[in-house]
Amino acid sequence: MAAINRDPRTAPHGTRNDALLTIVAALLAVFLGLVTDAGRRPDAVGWTLLVAAHAPLVWRRRRPLLVFAVVIACVLPYHMLDNNHTAPVPASFIALYTVTVTQRPFRTLVVSAAGLALSLGGMLSLGGDKQAAELLRIYGWVFAVIFVGIDVRYYRQYIAAVFERAERAERTREEEARRRVAEERLRIARDLHDLLAHSITLIGVQTSVAAHVLAADPERLDRETVAKALDDIAETCRTARGELRTTLEVLRDHGPADARGPLPGLDSLPALVEAARLAGARVEQTVRIRQASPAVGAAAYRIVQEALTNAVRHAGPEPAVRVELHEADGALHLAVTDDGTGPAADAAGRPPGFGLVGMRERARSVGGTLDAGPREPGGFRVSAVLPLGGPPAAVLPLGEAT
């Protein structure tokens, strides 16, 4: 929404419009000076003062107080010479109205009172009691102009505040939309990282097993072992392809923004454990957890997936890995430990990855916390606490210690 300027001092084409207003006011003053009987018809000095009172109106927006002072300085001697008292009224009211709508009300009242006092003092000092009484009568209209100007000023401020709130609301909506897009991109990046890192790691390990069998003793080829390794690779590829398709469908979804398709959950943990065992890890699992929300279940699944992937990649050959999940104090407590060397030792000299960062982001996304680091006896440990945030339900049949 474009900003709408309600300040008359910076309105577009202000000087041109004020020049036209000055010409119209001057012609009206000449007309009133010729046809009305309020005082004598202006002489040469009177016409000069009358025209001089109108000239500053061209710059009334830029210097409202100065223009008002110049107008009063010309109009006061004009009245004191008993020239036509109606002719300069339009110019005086225009200058006063400009001061009223551009200055604070207190300043407007002070300036108006000073102008009235100066005018009355000048009239009375010259014995113009009649002119002073006429001036007081005109000042009833002056106060009307003041109050109208103050009302217009407050109305403009109100309109400006309305547009400012609308612009702020529009900016807030745009910022919220950008934030949601950034969060969705980050979520998709985490999903792709977890999926591809896990699948590629398993494929790499299973390929190494097949290559080792082929190279160990070509004369006595164990066809059954090679066939099983290749089947495991094919199954991992099919699983990865299915998860990748589910993840990428979010980018093509034209429905609600939060429609993300089926999320992996706690019931998919046995498949993760089995895949890690096929990759050579000796995995034990203990899962005692009541039903969790889809978001918490998905976060726990991805954390376990990344932890198992790191164990397979970094913990050395045939690492012993333990996966534990249990419920306590209204939260899901998760721990994945291994007895290997850990990612820090294995990844020496490599650029840091995004696995640990992604796991912490997963935990924070559901209001939880995650710690990861080397264990004191040796190996690596990942632990997380994820608030369940809902009433407990039936125990999931995910298995006991195996």
C-alpha cells in the first residue's frame, strides 16, 4: 500500500495551487473593495497594501507563520486608514487557516490572540473606536476559522494514523509470509538432508559389503550374500525414492500451506533400526512411549534417523548402538549412544555437516532440547527431551529391549 501524504505543507503541486488561490483571492478582494460600503474605497496606498497582503499567500505552505505575520503587517495599516474593511478578509482568513492546520493548537491560539491584541491596540491608539468594534465583530468569524482549522488538523492526523496502521499491518503480513516461506524452506532442507544422508550412507555401506564379497575370494563367490546386499540396496533406494517423493510433493501442493502429507513417526522406528542392522551396526532398542503427536513423532523419528546415520558413518565397523525412548514428566526422552570413535574424530579435516544442527532444529521445532557429544567411556551420545503436549493414550507396540 503506497503511503498517502496528508501534510498540506508537502502536498504535490502546492505552490502552483497556492498561486492560483492567491490570484482568485486578490480578484475577490478587488471586487469587494469596489462594491461594498464597509469603509471608504481604497486609495492608491490602500490598493498597494491590499495587493501586498495577498502576495505572500503563494508561500503559505512553506512559511505559514511568516506569511501570516506579513499579511497582518499589511492589513493592519490598511484598516487603520479606514479603507474598505471587507476586502482583506479573504486573505486574512486564508493565512489564519493555514497557520491553524499546520501548527499546534496552542501555538495557533497564541498567534491569533497576539494578532487580535495588536490590531485592537493599533485601532484604539488612533481613536478608532468604531473600527475596533468592527474588528471585534469580525473576530467572531476569526474564532470560527480557528476551530474549523483545528478540527481539520485533527481529522488529517486521524486519517494519517489510519493509513499508517494499514501500512504497518500490510508490512507485518508480508514479513509473516516471508517468515513462513523461510521456515518451510528450512523444513524441506532438513527433510532432504535427513533422507538423503541416511539413504546414501546405507547404500554406501551395503555397496561396500557387496564389493568386499566380490573381491575377497573371486573363486568362491558367495552369490547369496551378494544378491542379498544388492536387494538391500534396491530396497533402500525404493524407500528413499518414496520419502523423497512425499517431501517434494509439498513444493507442488496447491492446497493449504500446512498440508505436508504423511509424516514419519514412532511406528517407523523399527524400519530404521533394521536398516542400520543391515548396514552392519549392532543395534538394541528400548521403546516405551505412549502415543505422541504427529509433530513430536516426526521429530523423534528424524533425530533417531540422523543419529543412526552418524553412527553407521563415523563409529567404525560394526558399532554397538543403543536406542532408548521412554516417557517421563509429560515428555519423550530419547537417547542414541554408540561405542565408536564419534563424528569429531572421523570427520577430522572435513567441513562440518548439518546433521547436529538439523537435530537441534528438529527438537526446537516442537519445544524440546537436544544435547550431543562424546561419551566419557568412549563413543558418542545424542539425547533429546521432546514435550508430548497432549494426554497419554495407548502404548505403542514398538517393542521392548531387543
